[in-house]
Amino acid sequence: MRSLLTKVPALSALALVAALVGCGKKEEPAAPAAASAAAPPAATTAAGKTITLCWAAWDPANALVELSKDFTAQTKVNMKFEFVPWPNFADRMLNELNSKGKLCDLIIGDSQWIGGSAESGHYVKLNEFFDKEGIKITDFAPATVTGYAEWPKGTPNYWALPAMGDALGWTYRKDWFAKPELQAEFKKKYKHDLAAPKTWTEFKQVAEFFSGRQIDGKKVYGTYLFTERGSEGITMGVSNVLHPFGFKYQDPNKPYAMDGFVNGPDAVKALEFYKSLYKCCTPPGLTNSYMGEGLDAFKSGQVAMMMNWFAFFPGLYKDPNVGGDKIGFFVNPSDKGKGSQLGGQGISVVSYSPNRAEALSYIKWFASPEVQKKWWALGGYSCHKAVLQDPGFKASAPFAAEFLDAMDQVVDFWAEPSYAQLLLAEQKRIHDFVVADKGSAKEALDGLVADWKKVFKEDGKLK
Amino acid sequence: MNAPSSLAERAAQATPAPLARRVRGLSDRAIAWLFIAPTIVLLLAINIFPLIWTVRLSFTNFRANRPNAEVLGVGIDHYVNILTDPDIWGPMQATAHFLFWTITLQTLIGFGLAWLIDRKFRGHGFWTTVILIPMMLSPAVVGNFWAFLYQPQIGLFNYAVSFFTGIAPSSFEMLGSVKLAPWAIVVVDTWMWTPYVMLICLAGLRSIPDYIYEAAEVDRASPWRQFWSITLPMVLPFVMLAILFRGIENFKMFDLVNLLTNGGPGSTTEVVSITLKREAFEKWRTGYSSALAIILFVAVFGLANIYVKALNAVKNR
């Protein structure tokens, strides 16, 4: 037995040596994934088959379930849905794609995933399919095509069909704003009417005005801002201030040149402004909060204004307590310029799906103007021009006009294959400065530039 | 023929003839190998092989989310980068703070509780069960539960502090404040795991024979003297064992911190396991995170070995 016990480490050591010898060599790159070339879709679909669509668990997903019943009725292809709560959505789905899982036939993935998913062969390239089926990508709003479908950006290579337009917007307590005594007090103090703010200066005035005030016997606060640390929350939130103040990800004339754009004086001023808003006017305890906490704070009557995705506004408008006429909506305020953080997603066919023909037939069905109109009517944000350019669109919902304005000024985060590294670096730098009071805004942004440069150097995009 | 007398003989007779023929040809050593082989295979497959594979990956630029990218050897670059990265010392310090205070508090309170429970007062069995409840809960439940308790506007913890000190409940944030958040996770871990330390200490206290105390009584030793000369030395190996278990467990603490603060505010409570998870499964730097995992493994393994030697020395005294 003793000799047996001495043999186990010996075997392990042998395996260790074998493993180490192997790693010095260049390994053969994996065979290109099937998705990297557009595979022609099968001509027919099999009735009675079931395909699975993966997305986040939120209000629009329920609308999609309702909408998809028409697809099943028309094609006899059954639909199954895999909805994952937002905090786990990226982890769960990217693990699924990276492990070449067959759970999802269709996926409505985040806009930032496009680069990585295209280059890793997770998504089927749709150009040939679009050409063959007469689907015109130009029928969709240009910002959504760039944001949700293209990789590399600005090139006609499509990996998704714009499915759910979204951007960060604002909702506010119209009933509080309308109180005559508050109107009078605000006007006396700031020399203009208490109304939905159009600029960040006005925004801060309104936020400060409401903070600490007693309304209906309850202490309220000016605004709700995203501060979430783990995934993308604080980055999404701060982008809504950074871009209007003049922040840019890179020199428009020199890709990946970030000095002076990411950490220039405008960006520093914007970051300081976001922190000042967080300090002056948000409810206590919201130090790691994203969409859900925002909805809770707003629905419970804690805040006068809430930052959140347009996708939540149909549900909020229907809310029996704070919905309807009690609330209004406004597009992200401007400063030097305009800008709203892009949300939303495109729908892609997963290259590992054994049901590619059925999945493609769903995309074809979803792209039709009639389906897109119903999608909007059910609470999904269509990106189709047939919906957005309809003369009646702006009046079709109380937030429709603001949504259109927002989609005209959207800016998205990096969609590079290394987006996760870039995002987590920003999460850390911004949260350290805004919430944890660590260093100055300039130091945070200088650190961010250094982090991003390191990532791009590792990727061979910067020398 | 006589009836078989021993169990071995009965077993030999009950063995089917074909199997008996096959086994008869094997030596004792071969039979030992036969029995131990499944365990060895499992151990190699789920422990040793992944460890070796991790070591291998730590010398490459491999990323699990880029299956099509070329995998290149990078030598010891990852190790050098980690050990020279000033940002890595933040998580290390957060881990050290968490480890030191949780172990100190859990040992002191756990031993104190065990000593009290060992008095065998009326209802001590009931109170032992009550004290053990936090340890039986899932860390996911405890994390969420305490996140609510710490909520500055509706949390009971803030109201309790307010009741005793007069400070307004919403004037401080246990999880959102840079100064308080590291202590908030220490409090929760101590609440949850002190019973575990108590249980081990209680086993130690109960293992001390009564006649030693009786002899001390005869020698007119004071209770204090009995404690220092009998209780503490005899229970020390148990306490050290509890410290070892809690130390290893808390060095890799992830669940509670993830649920309570997710490493925040900023990076204040980002312990190394959170950093490791972010590097491995969010940034997908598989090679780099493998190197970090190996460094942590070597550190824990080395420290645990030194500690076990000290523990043995105490036991053999």
C-alpha cells in the first residue's frame, strides 16, 4: 500500500510535466466555427418542432411570449422560452454560448456581445439570409442596426436583427410637479417653472428642490441613479451624463486613441457632476442599485425622478399606484451636447442550434412590418421604420415621442470582443470614485484610460 | 467436512466459483489496487487533473470565451503581472482584514459560548440548538436576509442601533459606507459561523476528564488557575483546529460577500475570491485567473501546512 501511495504523486508529477511541455508550443487554433460563414438556411421548417428563445426575464419578454403565439399558429413550430433575471443574464448566456450549448436556438443578446459572439462564431451571420428572404436591414432605425446587428461597427456584416430598441430615459412624478405650492416655491427660487428638466443644470435644481422634502407625509428624494457595481449599472448610469458633457470613447479620427477624450476636462466635469447628484439627491442605501431597485424606489414614492430603461415604462405607466397621469417621461437632459445610453438588443440565431431552419424562419416572421406593429402594441419596442415613422407613433404612448428622441441620440459602450474587461474596469473606477470616495474624478478617468489601454494592447489593437 | 469457522472462510465458500477462480490468482497487493483504484481514478479526475490543467493554463494566454483564438505560451508573465500589480494588494488587504477579525471574534465568542454551555445549566440543550441555527442556514439566505437588515431606511439593524444610541437610522449605511462595509461582512460571518467554533470548542471541553478537575480541587486550585492550567491547554488543539477550518474557509469566502456588498462600495470589500471570479468568469482572462488561483492555492496550502505543524506541536506537548 505504501508503494501505491508513493505512486500517486509520481503519476501526478508525470501528468504535470506532460501538461507543461504542451503549453510551450503554439496550439493549433480551433477550427473556424460553423457560424463564421453564413450557412444557407434550410428551405423548409418542420412543423411540430420546438425551438427555444433565450432572453432576460423582464416585462418585454412577456410581451414576446404573447406575440410568438402568432408564429406558432402560422408555422406550427412551437416556442419555448428561457428567461434569465438580468443580474445573471450575461453570465448565464455567455457561459451557454462559450460552452457551445444547444439550449438556445434564438438569443436576444445584449448589444455589447455582438463583437465577441461574431468573432467566436456563436452567432450565425445573417447577410445571405437577409438577401435571400428579402429582409432589408435599412427598414430598421440606423442606430439600432449599428448598435445591435453590425460587427465590425460601420461595416455591412449583420449578426442579428434589431429586436428591442431601448435607451436610458427618465420618468418623473407629474403629480408632485403639478402641486401649486411647489410650483410657486420653485419659481421663486430658480426663476423658471418646475417642469421636466431639459438640461443637466435644470435637472440638478429639480433634484435638490425635492430632496429631503416632505410630500404626502413622507420624506422624498430628488432622483434615483444607477450605482450597481457588479455588472454594468453604474457605467450605464454615468454614461448618460458623460456623453452630453462631451465625453468620447476615442478620437473619432484615430481609433483607440483615448487620452483627452475619456479623461478630458469635459469628462472629469461630468463625472464630478454625477457624484454630486448621487451625494445630494438620492435616497440613502442605494449604493449598489440598478433597474429593479429604481423601480422599487419610484413605485414606493421615494423619488421625484428616476433613471431607467424605456423598456420598463409601459409597465410603469400601467402601475395602479404611480402610473397613468401621475407620471411623465422625459429624454435624457443635455449639456454641451446630447446623448443617451443605448440599451436594447438584437435577435440572433445561435450557430450551435440543431434547429437553424426554424430559428431563421422566426427571424423572417419577426422582421415583417405587421408583426413589428403588433410587437409595439404589446409593449415591445420595435426598431422597424414602419412603426417608428408611422404618423401616429408619437401619440401612440405617453413615452413614444421621448423614445424617438432618445433613439436619435443614443451612444453605446464598446462592443469589442473584450467588452466585459472594458466594462468591469469602468465599473470599478467609477464606483470607487462615486460611491467609495476614492481619489479624484481625474484620477479615476486616468486609471480607466490605463486599464483600457492594457486591454487593447493585449488584444493587439494598440501598440 | 467441518462447518466453516471464520467469517473469511464463510465468505470464501459463498463466493461464486468463477469469481473465486479469478480472484485466487491475484496477490494481496493487486487486490488492494483493485479496491483503491476507483477512488484513485476519481481523485485524479476531479482533483489532480484540474489542478494540473490549471497550472498549465496559467502559463498561457487562453481565454475560455474565445475558442477560436490562438493559444500561446506566455511563460511566467501572469505570475509576474499579478505579483507586481498594485491593484492586487487591495483585495489581499480586504481578505486579511476579513480573516483576522472574523477568526478573532469567532474564536473568542465561540469559546465563551462553549464554556457557558458546558456548565450544563437547565435548558442548555435547547440553547445549544438555538445557537446552532445560524450555521444551519444557507449562505444565500443569510446574505439576502442581512442585506435587508442593513437597509438604512427599513432595516432592523439600523433601528436597533438607533434605539440604543439615538443616531438616526437612515444616517448611516452599513453596506454603502467605506468605513462600515468591511465590518458589516465581519458581523454577518461572525453571526453565522461562531456556532461552528462553539461546537468544536464544546467537544474539546467535554473531552476533559472530570477527575483532573477533581484532583485540582483537592489541591485547592482556584477556578482561574484551573482554567489556565487545565481547560485552556487541553482545549487548545480543538480551538486551533477550529481556527484552521475557519481560516481556510474564510480565505476563499465568496458567497456572503457577493450577496452583501458584491465587493463594494467601490472595491472596499473586494476579497480575493471576488477578484478571482471577476477575472475568470466576467473578464474571461482564464490564463491570468489560473495563475492567480495557483498563487492563492500555494499561499493557503503553505500557511495551512505551517499551521498544522504548530497544531501537532501543541497536541504533542
